[in-house]
Amino acid sequence: MFDRPEYDDHETVMWTRDPATGLSAVIAVHSTARGPAMGGCRLWRYAEPSAALADALRLSMGMTLKNAMADLPVGGGKAVILGPVAPERREVMFEAFGRAVEKLGGAYVSAEDVGVTVADLQAAARYTSHVTGLRAADGRAGGDPSPYTAHGVVGGIEAAVAHGFDGEGLAGRTVAVQGAGAVGGVLCGLLAERGARIIVADVDRARAEAVATRTGAEVVDADRLANVPADVLAPCALGGTITDALAAATPVRVIAGAANNQLATPKAGLLLRARGVIYVPDFVLNAGGIIAVAAEHLGGITEAEVQAQIAAIRPRVASLLAEAERAGEAPEVVAERAARAKVAAAR
Ligand code: NAI
């Protein structure tokens, strides 16, 4: 594990298995320098356990960067549960996950990610207080992070469009949304409110069609989305969809979406820059959800304060893109350096 490129000096990596419930998981704590390592729990079917480990390590390092860029007083971590899970064992399995999280004594605080619901975390919360994203108290942010994430993403898309095109606003711009799930679905609604033309695709076509009915989007096949003529591509599915091949051929001017770890390789980012495609680093853009669930966990933060922190993503993206242009560097390189400096300062 130590030789893996994704290892990046993680503080703690825990493999855990509970045969009685079928739980098989890896919990990665990348950094607690700025506070408890906070990041979602993903439930996914991996081809092999080492792929799950790689995913957990990459995602938890990304959480350290994301939480630092959002100025949250938390570090970065992530959990990955190896699916599939039999529906009748789901609840007890998440209870076992809660017991595993509890063993880390608060070094890791879990929340939702792909494949995990509020109800799952409520089961985990029977055994640990180190979970968030459970429910929104009166006047307070919290619960499902996805709508908060979508709001941050739409603000960042607006900033990137203002940077890349003459004139502000999304009215009349075409946005291709990859993934019509929890974030992508809400994002399509926000784009529609702003007058954008939306093209949406999901490997589960019925999901894309349901979103299209609600928002007036056009549905295309998932394998066609990367090539459709559009101004913006918003990856809101899984990571690694911006491959070198896509970077070398994409017709869009802006890539900005919610998915974690969008760039399949560092080279893909450099290819985008060489072609004048503006890539907004995911860990800067998709912090809305973690801002909300961190507020829920830390307490004493109002919904209005959370909205203000999420609104700050837009100017943060604008100044990052301006700085990257001045420095002649890729935005993800500039942002990662800034985030790592914040973590080093805290350490
Ligand atoms: P979700 O599971 O609700 O939605 C993902 C959707 O993408 C699913 O409908 C799935 O069928 C679809 N999909 C998978 N592969 C695809 C492909 N190749 N082409 C088109 N569609 C595909 O997940 P959610 O919560 O919407 O998250 C989306 C992304 O955003 C994930 O990468 C997640 O890690 C990231 N993210 C989510 C946050 C949240 O608040 N939910 C916060 C920060 C990041």
C-alpha cells in the first residue's frame, strides 16, 4: 500500500470486515491536521478489493483538499463499502459500519456518497456519533448534501462561463450533464431556472428521462454525451470520466461538475489546458455538500451562514481561474498547491 501513488502519506487506513452482516469496507483517514477527517461513505461494486482501496485513498485525499479549500475546520477521509449488499442485510450492515467508524474514535466522520442514503447513515448512527448528513434541524443546514452540492456547482459553472466567454449568465448556453443522480438531477433544475439548454445522459436512461420531464432537458445515450456540441460539460457521475482521449477531443469550452476525481490522469488536465478548455477542479467546485454536513456536525451554524459559504464557491472559482491564467498553470495545479499549503500550515 505504501508504494501506491494514491497513498500520499495517509494517517490511517482501516480494512474492516463483519461476516455476520456482510460488511466489507475500507476507511481511509488522509489528514486530521485541520480537524476530524470528514468525507462520505461510498457503496460500490468493485472488480477487486485493491480497486476499492485505490478509490478510498484517492477520494480521501481529495476530501483533504476540498475541505481545506472551503476553509472548513475539518480534515479529509472517506469510506468505501464493497458491494453488492443484500437488501435484507442493508440495515444491519450499516449498523456494523457505524461500529467500525466508532473504533476510530472520532478521527473519521462519515456522510453520504454514491450509493448511500440518509437512512443508511441513520442506521450507522445507532452505534456512533461520528456521522453527519442525518437530518436538517429547524433553520439549520444538513441532511442530504446533494442539493447543497448542486447549488455550489451551478455557481462555479457561472464563474467559469463568465471567465471563458464574453458576457455573464447561463441563458442560452448549452450544458451537457453526465449523470442524472442526486446532484445531477438538482443541477439540471438549477440550470433550467437560469435559461440554459440542457443535454443529460445517465447509464440508467430512465433516470435521465425523469429529469428531462421535470426540466425540459434533452436526453442522449451515456456514451454519446462527451461528443455532443455544448458549451459546458458537467460530469456528475463517477470519477475518471475525463480521459486523455476525451480531453484531446472534447468540443466544450468549460468542464465543471460535481464528480470527485474527474481527471483520469494528470495528463488529461494538461491536454485540456493546451486546448484552451477551462477545467474547474472538482475539489473546489463540489464543496457545497460537505459545507452543509460539516455545519450539521459542528453545530451552531445557521442555514443562512451555510448558504453564504456555498455562495463563496463562485468567487473562489473566479479568482482561481484568473490566478491560473496569470501563472500559466492548470487550475487544478494551482488549487492543489493552495490546499496543501493550508494543510501544512495547520500541521
Ligand atoms: P448518484 O449515485 O445519485 O448519481 C450518479 C449517477 O451517475 C447515477 O444516476 C448513475 O447511474 C450515473 N452514472 C454512472 N456512470 C455514468 C456514466 N458513465 N455516464 C452517465 N451516467 C452515469 O451520485 P451523486 O450523489 O449525484 O454524486 C455524483 C458525483 O458527485 C459522484 O462522483 C460523487 O462522489 C460526487 N459528489 C457528490 C456529492 C453529494 O453531495 N452527493 C458531494 C460531492 C461530490
